[in-house]
Amino acid sequence: MKFSIIIANYNYERYVGKAIDSALAVRWPDVEVIVVDDGSKDQSRQVIAAYGDRVIPVFQENAGQLTACNVGYARATGDWIIFLDADDLIDPSIAEEVARVSTSQTSKVQFQMERIDGDGQPTGSRFPIYEPLPTPEKINNWAVRLAAYPTPPGSGNVYARAYLDRIFPLDNACGDFSDSALVTAAPFFGDVVTVDKPLVKYRVHGGNDSNLFAKEGLFAREVARGHAKFLYAQRIAKTTGIDIPDVNFRRSLHVLQHRIPSVVLSPKQHPLPWDSKYQLLKDTIRSTVGFDAMAPKRRLVLLVWSLLTLLAPKAIARKLIQKRFSH
């Protein structure tokens, strides 16, 4: 098997070299590293060029992360594909793990991610917490019934080319970030296999797209992304003969955790006109009872947090939200 590691970079001169180093250190006889610089304005291109023929560099005008991933995939020749964020790091054994657990039916192998700070030091936490450890059968069931399943974001996943060829090139139907489409469609085209150990280091710093307190309205953005993912899942599932009812969107605890802050903090920017605190209270109770993709203890904690956040004065609710989403 051949592994392709695709790094899409934009203005991460501080980190992209470390990401490339981790890709080049992967223990496997046949690995290619493709680095797509999406019109960076800093010194990223000089950093990438310094690697010479050890990587396949692609320099393009700024077109966005989704386009950069499409370009990188078009250049890739591997049987397994990793889309490594330019500020993350992968473990040298990641290809060996994929080879160990994958079969011809596997669409995706997913791992845990260990959080590190801007200087690369561990913060002491990892995610997702797989409780219970999901089987491919459970993930397929959750994807249809609950519109979600436990999955890491971008760098925590390795994809089979046989699966990716079914959905590439990506359009923006699932949003502007490639991992939204990739993780959403995977259960409908094969088995999603979970490895319950951290093989990716996820860097937490002020420039992360996941920093939801960087400016107002980012929770609303996440809700819009979650809804776009659901609509994409409906579309993809239908191509495989599966119908996902609209109501399943409200059953997702993952999206609910963004719907609540969006309505509480910036209701005028909230993208779902039918949402309200009353609707969220009903969805919270129903979802925490039926969302068996999450351990009962975590569901109970989320139930308490959700109810307090929805019923508390805004100042207290803001503190609860900050505590929930601080890394």
C-alpha cells in the first residue's frame, strides 16, 4: 500500500515545517508528501521550498482550504490518504496502524488526537473520548439515526482511495472545509474503523479555526456547518438507498452543543429560524436520552450543562459556555 499525506497550508510558516517533518518521519516504505500552499502571504513558501524533492510542492493563488484539498488529491497517487492540517503532527506509526486494522471494506480509519500548545507541549487532554468504543456497525447506525457519530476532525482520519474516489472533487455543499464532507460520507461507503489511542497531535493556539471565542457569531457558523453536514449526509445516504428523516438533525448532541450557545449569545445571527430556547430544551431532553453514541455519564453532564445554560441569566450562561469550550 502507498500512503499520500496532503498538507494544505495558509500562512502557517511557524508550524508547516513541523507538520512536514512529522509526515516525512512516517514509518512506511512508500509515502508521498504533497504540500499545497494556498497563496500564503508570510514565509511559508520558502519553508516548503527548502524541503526540495522530499515533498511535492504545489503553489497556488489563494482559493480556500477546500480547493487546496481538491488540488492535493488530484496529485496524490496513494491507496490511503491523510489530510494533515498544517499546524498538526502525526505519529510515525500511523501507516502501520492503518495497515494493521483496515480491510478492503474500510472507508476510514480514525484515531484519537492529543492536544498540544503552540510550542508543541502536551496540554494533558485528548479527544474524542470513545465511550463506548464504536464498531463500524454502530457508526453506520448512528450516522443514519442520530445524524452524527464520534469522530475526530481533519488530521485524525485516514481515508481509503476507493472511498474518496466516490466523492472527489468536493464541492461546498458541506461547507468550505473538506473534513466536513469526508467524515460525514465515510460511513455510507464502507466501514469506519476506530483506533483508541492518540496518533495525531492537535495544536491549540490563538489562530485555530476551532477557537469559537475569537469573535462573535462563530457558534452560529458552527451550527450552519452542522446543518450543511446533515443535508449532505441526507444527499449521500440517498445515493445508497437510505432515507434520513429531517427530524434526525435535532437528535444530534454534537450540533446541539453549538445550537445552544448560538441562540443564547447571538440569537440574531442564529441560522435556524425555527430554533428557540423552548425547542432546545425539548431537544436536549430527547437527545440525551436517546443519543447512545455517547456514554451515559457524559450525556448526564451535557444535560445538566445544557439546562443551566438555557435557563441561566446571560452573564452566567456565557461563563458556562466558556468553561465548556475552553481547551
